[in-house]
Amino acid sequence: MSRADNLEIMTTFDLKQWIEGEGLSFTETRGRSGAQLNLKVCPHCGDRRSKVYLNEENGIGNCFACDEGFNKAKFVKASLDLSWADTFKRIREACKEQGWRPRKRIEVAVELETAVMPNSFALPTPEGQNLQYLEGRGITAEWAKYFHLRFCDSGWWNFTRPDGTKGGQKFDGRVLVPVYDLDGVFQTFQGRDIVGVAERKYLFPSGLPGTGRFLLNGQNALRRREVAIGEGFFDVAAMKIAFDEEPSLRHVEPVGTFGKNLSYGSSDGNDQLGRFVQLKREGLKLVTICYDGEEKALLAALEAAERLHRLGLAVKIALLPAGRDPNEITAAQVREAYWKATPLSASIAVKWRLHNPYRRR
């Protein structure tokens, strides 16, 4: 386990809950530094005159009988008479029981068909280097690897048209974002221009299945109980990063619809609504839509929400700051919008269609 995870464990470990679970006798008091736990028995000297005081939040305190100092780990170690290794193991187990989850940086294994993509290299490079453009948008080397990003400095995508003639697309100066089906099999990709001179910001390869059939990052949403929907790649990445920073939200997997519309209507279910049918079969219960903070996006969110609700899913709609998408606000604002999301109901749908909160007065 990483050093960051160990630090997080000690921060999130609820000492009061652990003490209650162990059946240790205590009372709650107030001190200059806030709420305190007054333990009847000192685990170090055995004094039983309620001389141990610990800060409820950080666990720091001492015994006024033997003058022994404590923090969370030291108190657990003394109470259970364990080695340091066993102490941290016990605390990690307790944290999991209390709801803590490790950071979900390990993604589902995928099959990446680099042979059918334009000439490109994986990010980060073997030396750990990442594009400055991505770093500037909050996509670190670690996250570039998570999303299997690649960069095409100079490369063509060659394809055959339905009439048999050949064609080609230049993907020069683009970050390539691979797209997988729910089972992790590569299906297509998109290229995001980072130079700023291309006529089209996003370029999709002709001849491969349209991205509108799939859910971006959908392979990591399989068997999740909750997902959040964004529009494009950078929205999905921003939500993933924001949720990863908050342990209570790491169970929520962001997915993208490549735009404001959820595709549906395919006779064989080979569309995004069909993917949600499959996710529901695998345990999905709640969907929160986090489209851009604009009038048309909210109307699209309502339509998508109603279709998802008819599948038997609980649906919420998050209202982002006006004119902003998840990649244009802070991680704290992303989480706040998610927490404040409004459950879909017939009345809220009518209200927002009649009085769209993003409509200019």
C-alpha cells in the first residue's frame, strides 16, 4: 500500500467508532481543542481512574497518570499489545469496515489495438514524461496512463470507403483517446487537437464504429452501483480525479457520452442506452448526469434521465455553474455539484422545462 494511502487511512480512521467497537469504557467531554474522548483505562500503565484524554478527531492526547502520549496508531497498538506491522494491518481492516476504500487507480484490463491507430506513442513515455498540455489540464502522467492516452505527432489514418475507394485522415498533433466496449475490447478512438490550428477540435476515424455507440470509460463502470455521466473526455477525467480525491466518492465511476445526447433506438441494443441496460444487469442502481451548465445541456440531461429512469434506474441531475463543464471548475465544485444533484421526478422535469435555470432572462 502506498504512503499516500497509509496517510489517508490514519486521517480517515474513526477512533471513536473503533473504541466503541472494542467495548472500551469512555465518556465524551469538551476541551480547548474540541471534542475529547475520556478513557477509563490507560492501555499503557493500566490506571483505571479515567486519566486518558484523546482528541476525538486526530486521536492525539495523553494519560495524566503516567504521562504517556498517544496518537491513533499508538493508542491502538497499546490497547491490543500488537507489533507496529500488525497495528497498521488492524487499522486498515477497521477503516474498510468503516467504509474506507483504496484509491481506484487500477483500471480494468483492456485490449488496445495500437496496430489500427495512427502512428503514435503511449503516455507517459517510458521515461515518465507527459505532455505539458495534459498537465495543464490536470491530466498527470498517472492519469494519462489510466486512460491509455497516446500522442500522434505525425500520422495518418487510412480507410476504405463503402464504394471501395481509399481515403485518409491526418491526426498530426492530437492526443488519441481509445474507446472500449464494456468488456474492455478496443472499438475506436478520437483525436483531440492540442496545437490549436486544426479546423476540427475532435477528429474521429472513418471506417470504425461511431463513438456514439459506446460509453467512454465504460469498461471501468461494469459492476459499479453508481456512475456519473459527463459529455467528453476531459469532463470524464475531471470527475474521475475529483471523485478519487474524496474516499466517499471513489465508488462512483464517471462515463462519457461524447456529447449532450444519449444514443438509443438501435434494433440490436448496440447504442449507449443498450450499454446502460447491460450495466443495470451487472448491478448499476444510480446514475447522476453532470452535463455542462447550459440551457440545451439541461434539456438533453432531462431526456436522457427519463430514458434511464424507464430502465428502472434511479437518476439524479447535477447543476453545474452556468457556462461551465466539469473540466472548467475546481474538483471541490465538481463534488459539490454531485452531492447537490436533484433526483429526477415528473414535477422537476416540468419545472425545469418551463423555467430552465440556465435560460437567460
